[in-house]
Amino acid sequence: MVNNRNNSEHVFTIKEVAQLAGVSSATISRFINGKMNRMSKETAAKIADIIDQTGFVVNATARQLSTHNSQLVAVVAADIDDYFSTEFFKGASSVLEQNQLTAILFDSNSDKKRELTNLKIINHQVFDGLIIQPLINEQSELRQEIRQGLKTIIVDRDLHTQDWTMVTTNNYSISQQTAAYFRQQQFDDCIVISEAVTGTSTREDRSAGIRTVFPNASLIEIDNSRPFIKENEKKALAMIEKNRAAKRKTLFFFLKERLLLAFFPTFMHHDLLSAPDIAITAFSDTAIVKRLLPDSKLIKQDPFLMGATAAEILADRINNQQTPNISSNQIVIPAKLQ
Amino acid sequence: MVNNRNNSEHVFTIKEVAQLAGVSSATISRFINGKMNRMSKETAAKIADIIDQTGFVVNATARQLSTHNSQLVAVVAADIDDYFSTEFFKGASSVLEQNQLTAILFDSNSDKKRELTNLKIINHQVFDGLIIQPLINEQSELRQEIRQGLKTIIVDRDLHTQDWTMVTTNNYSISQQTAAYFRQQQFDDCIVISEAVTGTSTREDRSAGIRTVFPNASLIEIDNSRPFIKENEKKALAMIEKNRAAKRKTLFFFLKERLLLAFFPTFMHHDLLSAPDIAITAFSDTAIVKRLLPDSKLIKQDPFLMGATAAEILADRINNQQTPNISSNQIVIPAKLQ
DNA sequence: TTGTACGCGTTATCAC
DNA sequence: GTGATAACGCGTACAA
């Protein structure tokens, strides 16, 4: 059936279509909602024809006002500059699509104020569900900002609560496991490189896991706004020197891929990449680092699967009116050391 | 003023608030829309109090149905895995925010079908404007998919039309300029590395610009789904050997940063990074490559500024009912060789 | 300064 | 099978 929609600016309403088809608006509504069981072939054909000619599309806003649902799911990412965020969105998006739901992405831009704005908008609109990788790390605080009754899944953050379903990674144990692996290889000193650790559950968990093995691990904290500052590199090099003087082997543990990328040139220029007394590991989701350091052991999360898992639970809850099952309120998608 | 919203599931409507405040719903409406000029201090205070107690928020859907606008702008990105896309969104988003508009991000995931789905949703909802980095490269085709009357700005694609305002980069001339720069340094052969060139205006323009200087440039075309395939690297190494045998210097011209990153390890392991007869250049928006190759000359676009520029024009058009000015329908944000 | 009443475009419950 | 018509929650003349 060719779509002959004319080119005028006019947007047709259900009423106008009804008039043109010589039926009532109720019948049009039935037609566009696929309730053909009680409708003559002739009227159906007639209506199809008119809709085709006019290029009529339903006004989703009016429909939402009437039905109180939208088939729309809001996905709030901490920062779309991170591969984790975009990939987790893509996972969620693809599963939601299979369930006749549409994912809409909001970027908090690593900014709590922005996250609040996003949540405010989401509360005002008719979203059937929410998947969020929150910046706010206090469950009581976050609770304030999410409209009651909005079906919500938390991703990548452990808020220590039963109120929401959470899809997380085994940050603590994989960090511990990785640290132990290198400890066994006689690496006696560990330098953790991360953005501000306190206040973000993922980084706190990772750091804690490492410290069960390296209680005295040092920390180089990166200021997000100036990741490439020379100061940091000097600190790292100085630590290496100190360890070398003491005949100790040094492990660099990057809590985020981007930070390793920032340090990589320095390591390269100082010929540290294949030094036997230096090891580098990192949380690294993309393939880039593994290509740069083919012999390295890296921690790989599965953000796509995390998003997909969150979406599956949410879709089920939306379409089948499932209520959260307390016993399975936290799903852990394990990261792998490889 | 403390927000004492109670914790019940109930969502208050304007009518209920009106009743509680002992005024009509019209007065509440005036209050929430800031029309305080004609309202007694007392009623205003009373209303503020009730709104505070009830935690009332306006139903954006109902408002949209009534006003036909939403203060929402849809931003459609080609693929949020690309730094360009996310950065252009962040630019647009920040400017829109300053204009009391909210940017909502749709990801086409490098998939034309997905782009169509996104546009369909956008057509159904009440968006005040659209900023799109389209996958569809035919203006007539794209025209079909965008609702008449939707204020639209095209980013990063030259659709060769006056119908829309377009914000683009000087892909052609910067490529030419860069090629010329290396030509002058006695690089006699150029190898272009890109995803499929035909069908995407940006890549076509870049390739054409290069070919004005290197008419015989070879092309290594990367299959997006298998960027790391060994085949490509072998091809590159073979070309180098051939050129070396003929005492020719070779320029590698990557049309996308990610591709250079994919090849980088190979170049590194074959000691090609500082070989005098090999040069590497690329369209490279992030700081990573420049750090990896501090002495290289790279092309840097400004996606943030492109998004911001698009948003500025759109915001002006939405808020001031400006109509497009034909004479300035294409804005070029130049990339720089640095 | 405030209230009444209608419209926005759909859906859904009755009737017929 | 189909048609009136009352919601849905808000904005806005027009009155008062």
C-alpha cells in the first residue's frame, strides 16, 4: 500500500479522519489499536485508505494522557563519554526494543545537578520505567528524586537496599582476585590509579578488594578535569624508582580504562611496558588496551549484558505487571580476568 | 521552604490542589506558570504551601496536549560509541539547557532501521525541535521521515539542500590541506584507511579532498564489524615494503580515530612510529592519539562546538519564532591541523 | 483578583 | 458493528 500522504503542514486528528471516512472517532480508535475483531471488512478498508491518504499518525501525548502509559523507558547514564555507559544503554535498548518498549537516553554528564534535572523531567513525563546508573550514592537521597510508583532498576551501583532491583558487577571480588593473581607473581607493591574513590560505590568496592591483598597500596588520584597533568606521571615514576631501589616489583592497577590510556605514552616512552618488574592491569571494557598490551591480564566487565539484564527484568515488570521478587533483588554480572 | 511531600503513591492533580487551597484550578495554573502579577500575596502563599505539602508536580503530558509544545528537543546521534556523537550531544545539550530547553538523546546505533524507528517516535511525540546527525544521506528520503513543521537542524552531514540548516565541518578542504602538507614533505604515496566510503558524505568529502593531492591513493576499507582483522594489517605492511623498495615515503591517512587506534599496536610492534619514511595522520577528536604520537600532525574537529552551534540556532528559532535564513543555511565549523 | 467553561487528541464505557 | 460521550490533566479566553 503506497503512502500517499500529502505534503501540507496539516496534522490530522482522529476526528478529522473519522469524518473523512464517514465513521465515528471511536471506530478509528479501534482500528489504530488493532481491535479489528468487531469491524466490517469494508470500514476497515475504508479507514486504512483514508489514513494512508492523510498520513495520519496518532498523537502519542493524547494517548498517554488517556492511558497513563507510553511504552517509553528512560535510561539515565552517568556519563556517555564512558564506554560502559553507552554499551550498557545499547544492551538495554536492544532488549527493550524486543519487548515493544523504546529506550530514551539521558546523560548525567558526571554531574549530580544534571542528574537531578534529568530525574525531574522523567518524573514529569509519562515513562513506563526507569533504568539508572546513578551518581547519587545514598539510597535515601535517590529515593526522594524518583517518583513513587515508577518501576526502577539500578545499574552498576550497590545502594545497599532491598527497595530497588540492582544489576551490578563483582567489583570487590574481581579486584581481590586480580590483586591476588599478581601478588602470587611476587609483585609486592601496588599503585592504584583512580578518580576520587570516596563516594562512588564501584570505586570504593574495587579499592577495598585490592586492599585485602595489598593493604598498603598507594593511590594516585586523578582530577577528572585534568587527567593528563604531568604531576601524576612524576609521582608514578618516582614510586617505581623507589621500588626498584628496594628490589620490589610494582603493580599498576587502573580502576578505569581511560586512565590507563592517559598513562600509556609515559609507560611507553620510559620503556616500562615489558619491564619484568612492572605490571599493568586495569578495568578495561574495550578491546583497545588488550591490543596495546597483548600480554597483559585485564578485567573485563560486560556492560552490554548488564543493560540487557536490567531491561529484561524491567520489561517483564512492565508488561506482565510482575512485582519485584525480593529474593532476587540483586543480580551480579561477573567481570572476568583475561 | 522545606518540601514536605508525603510518601503516599498518590499523584496530585491541579484540581485537587485547587480544592485543598480553596481556589479554582485556573488560579493554580496561573501560579505554576509564574503569572503572579494578578494574584494576591495571600493566595500565592497559600498555594505555595499546599503545593509544597502535596509534592504536586505538573503533568507534562497534559500540558503538552494543551500547549502543543514541550520544551523538549530530540537529538539523534549516528552512534554514541563515537566520541564525535557524544561530544556533539554534550555541546547541544549545554546550550539548550541555557535556553530552558531539554535535550533528549536518541542513538541510531549506526543502523538505518533504528534511525527510522527513532524518527517515528519523535514524530509521534511533541518535540519542539530536532537536531540530527543522520545516517540517511539522501535529502528526499530523509524529508519523508521528518514530520512537517518540526524545526530541524542537520549536523555533520552535507545533504546539498537549502531546506534545512546544516552545521558541518570543512571535511573536503581540511583533508586536502593535510594531504598537501605531507606531499610537501616528500610523501609520495598515501594509504587511506576508512570504513566504507561510499554513502556517507563526510567520508566521501574527506576522500575526495585527499585525492586532489594523491590521485592514486590506495584504500584499505575496514569492515566495521571486524575492525581488528589481521588481513588489513598485512595489506598495510605489504604496501610499506613495496614503497620502501621503490624508495618512496608512505603516508597513512586514517579517516577515523578509532581505526588508527586499531592499527597502532601493529605500527608500534613493527617500529614504524618514528620511521622517517612513514607518517601517520588522522581525524582525531580526543586527546589520546596526540598523546600516543606527540610529534604527529592530526586533524581535530570540534564536535562540541558543532552541537552548541546547532543548538543555538534551534533555540533561537524555537523561542523567537525565527524562520530559517536561507543565506546562512550552512554553517561550517572548521577542523584544524595541529 | 479569581472563577467558569471549553479545548487539546485519545481511549473506553456505555448504549443502540 | 458502530456511535455518543465522559474521562485524562492542564491552559486560557471570557466573565465576574
